Amino acid sequence: MSSYVIVTDSSSDLSPELLERYNVLSIPLAVTMDGMEPVPNDEIDTKEFYAFLRSKKGAKTSAVAIETFKDFFKPYLDEGKDILYLGFSSGLSSTYNAGFVAAKELSEEYPDRTVATVDTLCASLGQGLLVYHAAKRRDEGASLEEVRTWVEENKLNLVHLFTVDDLFFLKRGGRVSAVTAVAGSALGIKPIMHVDNDGHLIKIGIKRGRRASLDGLCSRMKELAFDPANQMVFISHGDCEEDAKYLADRIRQTMGVQNFVIDFVGPVIGAHSGPGTMALFFLGKER
């Protein structure tokens, strides 16, 4: 058994089944729905969450406390385990910084243990895919430091491509203006976005119509992907599974990809991106 554990947080959108399959631990982040008390991400029914958002009710996330990380890490350190935490992009959230500070403080409390952190500069199943690659290397016998180094050296090759079906949520989060949201919705304009090298969500193009936006994600992958037929590709969706299956079929037909994970954009990310979000993740020559 490995002498260290890999920990992420629930912004990775790895389901309980995937976390168990990859032997990864996840710190649940909280979501506040329409003014109610914050609820841990893993206690929210995702289908019900998207129905809630479609009613135009609001959901938001809040900063996680340093003590939350320390309380999560300590039992494993007490067992004699080292920890590698792969955290949510610092360009989108303060989550990673809280984990980093917790790790620094615990390293002083447990001088014989290693508590290492990586700012993945990733989000959703992009973060999840990087965690998958880390877990795979751990299971092949790589040390904590070897895995940490691989993640640092390869995280800017983890391509994130997004589109949304409803500009309302990007407007509310300040990603597009009210005028753009109204005009874009009327004209069926769909943005193509990515997460850049600083971990920020950036618009890189537009398409007119939903199907064109999905095909645009596929085309962009064809331009960027390393040896796509032999990759594991992750797709996350905001309760639009049929569109996710369409995108996977297009990628399969175009590039011969056989290995996919398709799952929900979880409530932590979905609170900001909304229903109808489609996100595609793979390794490529650049973000």
C-alpha cells in the first residue's frame, strides 16, 4: 500500500464512484442555495440542483476555512501517511490557498511527514483528469515527489474547453455583460471558452447555435490533442447528458478516442456555469 494519499476537493467533479475507483480522497466544498444554510457538495442531489437553477433561483459558493483542510488532513498524518493535495485553480477560487496554508502549518506540526500541494490551475473534470493521471502514476509505483513533479510539469498541457447554453449564469458571475447576454441569447450565440495558463476562464471564440458550439469543441481538440486515440478524455455537463454523448461520438468518429468519462459538472462549478454547460478535457500541446 502507498505511503501517501492523494487528496483533491469537490471542484474536481469526481463522483464518489470515480474517487473510489482511483483511490482518491476529496474535501467537500459547500454551496449555498437561495439564501439557505451552506450544504456540502456531496450532500446535494445534482439533478435536483440543476432543476433549482433552471427555476432562476441562485446558488453561490463561499471560501473554505483553513481549519477544514487541517481537520481533513490530520487523521492521515496521524496514521503515518504523507499527503499530496491537488487543488482547485487559484485563478478561480481561494480554495487552493487555504489548502496551501493548512499544509504549511501541518508540516511544522508533523516534521516527519510530507504535506505537499499543487495549484493545478484546473477546474471541474479538468482538475479531475489531472488527478486521474496522478493516481495512475502512484499506482504504477511513483513516489509522492515523482507524482508532484509530473503534475507540475504537465498541468499546462491539460486542456479545458467549455461552452454554455444559457448566458444568464455567465452574466451573473460577471463573465459577460448584460448587453452581451441579452443579444447573444436572442441570436443563439454560444461562447467557446478555456482555462488559461493562469487558471482563469477566458473566452476564445463564439459559435452560432448549440450544435455548432459542440462541434467547435471537437475541432479545437483535433488541433491541440496529443495522440488523441490513446488518451483518456473527460467530459462534464450541466445536466445535458445527450449533448455530452453527442460530443463524445463526434470525438470518437473524428479522432478514434475510445476512453471517456462522462459525468456532471457538480454544484460547486455548476453554481457559476449553470445548466447546459459542456466541458471537454484532454492532454494537448498547449492550453
